[in-house]
Amino acid sequence: MPFIPHTEEDVSAMLGAIGAKSIEDLFDEIPPALKTGKLKDVPDGLPEMAVTRLMQERASQDGFWSNFIGAGVYEHHIPAAIWQITTRGEFYSAYTPYQAEASQGTLQLIYEYQTMMTRLTGLDVSNASLYDGASALAEAVLMAVRSHKTSRRVLVPKTVHPIYRRVVDTTVRNQGIELVELDYDAATGKTVLPADPGAFAGLVIPQPNFFGVLEDVHAMTDWAHEKGALAIALVNPTTLAVLEAPGKWGGQNNQIVGADIAVGEGQPLGAPMASGGPYFGFMCCRQEFVRQMPGRIVGRTVDLDGKPGFALTLQAREQHIRRSKATSNICTNQGLVVTAATQYMSLLGPQGLAKVAANSHANTVALADKLAAIPGVTRAFASPFFHEVVLKLNDNTLKGTSARDVLRALRAQGILGGLDISGWYPELGQAILVCVTETKTAADLDHYAQQMERILSKRREAPPCAYKS
């Protein structure tokens, strides 16, 4: 919304109407000691052209980086139209649409978003979004425990994002819920299902997992259902354009078809990488669990005249119902980012989303092949992968070179080469999680590989005493 300042005549007329001499008189109840006076560290105003130049100079100090880091936040191309539309006043300043008669535009957009998410995930119902992907997984764990009713144990693979696991633990730790960590196979990077897990309420199934490895989702879904537990899909929405939807997982051996809940981070759908957010978490589920779903759901209906309209149809937060009956006390929908995601999915459509996913995968495969051809670099796992891949640095060949050393050297060349995951997974040795999206060209991949080869060749040739971890 534009800001239209009052003229001096407007101000004088308003002050005269209320009997005040100046605007300062309106705040005379504030003690002088609490008033700051002139702000000493704030410079005088500048013309628009000068401000633009200043901001350009500040932005140039950040530099331009060729980014190969993913790990939950992904650099995708965002068409300019998306945020041009999203930041219109009607969306940008909209509040929670409690009053349906005044919020039809916002309600319809959320309804369209929910429809798109159910089609992506293959499930029956979507809520209006959650805070982020990690908190969405925590809510799914709570939802599984409420739905199961007898067990308060949930199985969480070690291949789930480490930060997600920490968020879930923080959320459920004091609610008497036990999180059981499942290990992964060292050769394939896939989750190993235990022979005797005991009773449990849910199994988290990441697809792809944190390593970028594709899990055997059909077997894991059926295994959870055979044990009387819920299957919780943790998915990257971009991959759903080409991989099987969670709603179609399993179904072998006469088991229930599909995951019960699907959650994830919606940032890849049109949200920029913006210093940690804001992003949004999505959640979908099968119809039978809708009463346990946290957050809000927008429904389509008709008014007394038979005209179509939209309204909040399910609100299970503590501000709407008794606290003891609430499905969540912390969930919030990220309306503005969801608006961008809806525009993104609308503009790209199914074919556009599939092209983004396919190009990202092709680029990742191409870079992994180039890097694995360098002496001392190997792929950590012999499994199909998507979007991301783990590369290990051979200690015998590279004489104690750490992943941190290599990434620091790449950064000096303007390349953010990936994420050092050695601290989270010390059993992998020196390991880097590398991500490539559709934004990278063949020249970008060649430049990365050439710089990696140059850096590692120096490491191979230098004496061992020259290295510092």
C-alpha cells in the first residue's frame, strides 16, 4: 500500500481541531528522560538515486557465489512475476482470514494451494501450511501419536536431516514421546529396518533422505502398516513432480496404499534463500486423520444464494477451541510464502515442475561423475540419488585433507562447494554433501570440477606436515 503523507495544511487543521499546538504536544505525557531526541547514528536523508547507488555498493560487497549447497534449502530459479504478484497490497498486508466476507481472495488462494499440494502428494487433505519443514515433521510425529492412541514411540531414521531431528526432539521431549533412531546401511545409505522394533506409533520415511539417496519407500510404508503404525513421508516437493507421490507408496502384500501423512519444507516452491527464512512447512494426510491435523483448512462452499465461496472449515488450534482439545499450540500458517508457492506452481504447471526436477537431477549426476573421476574423491553410497550426493575425500590419497579445508579453498574461488557433514556423520570420514539445481550450466559444473581438481592435486603433492585440519 502506498504511503501518502499529510501536507502542512492538513497537519495544522487536525491539530487545530483537537486544540494542540504541535505534534510533540500529543506525546507530552512521556517523561523527557525517555525521549531520545535526534538520532545521532542515523544519517540525513538522501535522494532516491543516491540511496539506490548506496544499496548497490553494499550488495556488491556480498559478492557473487556459485552455490552448490542444499541440505534443505535450495536455489531454484524464481520467475520475476511470482513476487511481483505476491507483494501486491492485497496479499502483502493480508491477515489471517477469519472474516470470510472480507477475505475471499486470500481464502481462495489458500484453497487453490491446498488443492495443488494434495495433487502433488497424492493424499486427500492439505492444511494451510505450517511454520517450516522441521516443525511440520514435529507436528506429524505428534499427530501419529494422537492417532495411534496406544504407543508413544516413533521411529526416526538417522538419514533424516540432523536439524529436523533436533527440532522434533525439542518439541516432543517433554511430552513422554520416545524417538527411536534407525541406522543406515554403510554401502547404500538407505535406512535399515529393525527386526524387532517393538510397538511404535509412526515411522518417518525421508524421500530423498538427507544424503540425497532414494529410500525403498514402498517396503518402508508397508512395513509400518504391517506393524499397525502410521507412515510419515518427509519429502522435497520438487521431487514429487517426477517421483512417486506419497499417496501411492506401498500397497504391496495387501497393505494400505499410501503414506498416512506427508510433510516437508515448501521453500523450493518459489521462496528465495533469504538468510534463514521465512519459509513454510506443508502437511497433507489421508481423510481419516483430518481431525488430528494441526493448523487451518480452507473449504469451498456456497452461500444462501447458491453462489460459491470460501471459508475456514477446520481450525483446531487453541485460540479456536479448548486448549486441552487443540491439536497444536504453536502451529502457524505462512500465508505470504504460501502465496508465492501457489503462484510458482501455477506458473510452472506440472510440466514446468517436472522439468525443474529433471534438470536438477541431470546436473547433479553430471557433477557427481566429474568429481568422482578426480583421484581421492569417491561417492559415499552406491544407490540412486536425487538432487544431492555425498562425496568422500580419501584420506590415504589426500594425506589428511579435511572437507573444511577443501570447502574453504573453493570459497576463495567464489564457489560454495557444498556442506561439510563430517561432524554430523563422523563414520563417513571427510564427507561433503553437494547439491545442484537447474540454475547451473555446464560451464558452472566444469569450473567447479576444475577448481576441485586443482585444489586436490596440490594436496596430493604436498608433504603430510603441510596440512592442518
